[in-house]
Amino acid sequence: MDFCSITSGSSGNCIYVGSDCTGILVDAGISGKRIEAGLNSIDRKTSEMQGILITHEHSDHIKGLGVLARRYQIPIYATEGTIEAIKRCSSLGKIEDSLFCRINPDETFTIDDLDIEPFSISHDAAEPVAYRVNHQDKSIGIITDLGVYTDYTIRHLKELDGVLLEANHDIHMLEAGSYPYYLKRRILGNRGHLSNENAGRLLCELLHDKMKTVILGHLSKENNYEALAYEAVCAEVTMGDNPYKAADFPIHVAKRDEISALMTL
């Protein structure tokens, strides 16, 4: 199973996951043209995608959805609440009802040879979810846009081979920055985003001997930067209550405007 970040950050998110015969996208928060270019750069075609999994309806996760769905008739998988919210986004244009596939948190569904487990996350959206994608004995977790994590979150992410995990902001940069007070409260709240430190603490709960790759994603453009996110998460892992050090695992940071290397598990 392969996966990579086509783009990940507060300005747009799109992740590719695939097996030898199946390809899917998680979110489509950049232009269709950029998604196509990203897929082409790893020798994949948009027309071959068999589904787009939507985490929630915020624009940095659905901006290119209308174009892709109409052009290639790709099924869209999302919760009922998210679908209704998408339909209210006039900027996407008309999307045929027949393309929407309703899913429920904690109910596994299948796209060809991929088994997909959606699970609820705490974010200020209609009915947001994260995804675990399983193929044979390999599993990948894609989890961003959550203010807090719980034992429920950890249960869904145990024994992964790879994970893309939100490390959205540095708390001190956010608090000292130019954002208005209400926005700072929103980001720091229980339905906001994970800080670098909390991303590291969650990662400590997920690490095990067979974890093959970690990608830190959804970095804020204004309140974080790659080296800071990497160092903060690594410090939490190395100093945390777990038997590992950060150097024991390949940890990468997804680029905001560039496709990451294709990770093969």
C-alpha cells in the first residue's frame, strides 16, 4: 500500500492512498488542476481514482471537489452531516446526488480491495471524521482537524504502519500572533486543531515496533513552520512516557505546496 501528501496545510489538503489496483483521495482542498498534477507526478491518474473520502466541509478540504467529481464521476464518501454541508457550498457548483455515498462513523466500508474505517473527531464542522485505511495486513491513518484526542481516537489508530497526523500550530506563536482573539480561542479549543506538543503526545500513544512512517501535516501557515513542528514532536516522543526515541522512526513534515515522496508500506 502506498500513500503521500499531495498538499497539506491550513490552505489546502489532499492525500493519496492506494494499493496495486485501487486509488483514492482523502479530501480535495486544492484546485483540480493541482490535484491532477500531483497525481501525475507519482504516475497516477485522476481518472483512475475510485473514491474521494471527505473528512469535513471546510474549504481547505473540499475546494476542488466539484470539479473532480463532475469531470471524472468519482464517488464522494462522507457522513450525512458533511454531505448536507457540502451541498450548501455554492462555490462548488452542482454535484450530482448519485455521486454521494453516505457513510457512518465506526462502520467499515470497502472500495475495491481497501477497507476503510471512518471515526469521529472533535472539530467545528457538521459531522467530521478521520479515516483508517486497511489493505491486507497494512494500515494507514489520516487524522487532522481535531481539537482533542481521546481513548476512542487512540483505539482507532492502534497498530498502524503509517500515519499522517496533524501538527497544526505552535501555541506561543499563535498566542502572540495577529489572529483575533475569537480565532485564537477557536484553534486552541476542544473543537479546533492539535498543537505540535499534543501531536507529539498522541504519536507517543501510537508508536510500536512496526510503525514504518510518520508524516506531520496540516501545519498553519501563520502559526507554525516545518522545523519547529518536527523538533517539538520529536521532543515529545523522545522525552515521553514510551520506550522509543524519535530517531527510531522516519518522521517527515508534509509540504504546504509540494507533493511528498510516495511512501510504500
